[in-house]
Amino acid sequence: MISNTKRYIRESALEARVAAIVEPVAESLGYDLVRVRISNDNGCTLQIMCEDDNGHFAITDCEKLHHDLNPVLDLEDPIDREYHLEISSPGVDRPLVRARDFAAWAGHEAKVELAEMIEGRKRFRGDIVGADEDTFSIRLPDAPAGTDPVHVLPLALLADAKLLMTDKLLDAARKAQAENPDYDEADEDVETIIDETDGADADERTQEN
């Protein structure tokens, strides 16, 4: 069992500040923060993505987190202009931000970007092999003949990673929905959106090197 629960994801300074506000509130309700994303959609949108211990996050969970989080955001006021607050599940083609995500979705295809080059490349696309406390492994379909197609990559260098939409992934989502009727992960729009009157220009997200 992987004990490392640290999130590995590239965030702007403002997103990291919001994440530091959101994470304790989410954890107090039994949820894990997946991602904070600030965009210029609808003027400014703050998207907060969370899940429970089983990787689920239903409408009732969105509502519960919003109820507890909204007054905290109002008090901390991290964004200095009007924004839309969007609380959502990770979705089917979800971000991969923790070691356990790579372990749980082994066998599924993912796209990965590192913060620094390893073996002459920053971007990897292939099937997840697995993960341990410090690394994750991905099998590349385009590996040159005679070379090992499995690359072991450090979690510490992970900038961005997500599952790719495939028939296999959709089948897994349908199975999860059948086993959890209240959980509609097959619908990528399981979310609550609330207009806010506070909020700020997002810092520019770290640019690709």
C-alpha cells in the first residue's frame, strides 16, 4: 500500500495559495484535493476538483464542500476580482496527481508532462505500469526496438498528468457507476457552479520550457 499522499502538480502561485486554503477544509470533510485551476473562462473561474477515499465525488459531496468552503474563501479573499466557483469531481479522463492515482489506474493510457527533461524528453504517453512511494512507471508504445519501453519517472518532477479517454477507461467508468448508483462519473459534468462576488487575476500558470 502506498503511504505517500502528497500532490504533485504544476500550479501558479495564486493556485497554490488557494489550494492551501481549500485543502484543510476538504480534508475535514473526508475529501482529498485533486486540483485547483484558475482560468479566464466566464471572466474568471476558480475550479476546485476533489474526491473521496474511493475516488468518487457526487453532487451531494460538491454541495457539502461548497457549504463549508464558501465562507472560508470569503474570509481569506485570495482572488481580488469577481469569479465563478466551480466544484467538481475529477471526471473520467482525470488528472493524476498522487502516487496512488498511478497505482489505481495501472493498465490505462495516460499523458504525462515533467517539469524537467529526463532521457531527452519531458512528455510521455503510454500505458501506466504502476507506482511506488517516489516513482511511477509508464510503457511507451513508440519505444525504439531493442530498448526498454517502460520508463520509471520521479514523482517529484511531475508537472501535469491525466488519463486519456479510451474505450477501456469508459468501460471502467460504467462499471464504477453500476457499482455506485449515486456516483455518476460517466458524466464529466458532475459539478456545482456558483457565482461569486469576490475574486483576482490568476497568476500566469508556469509556462512550458
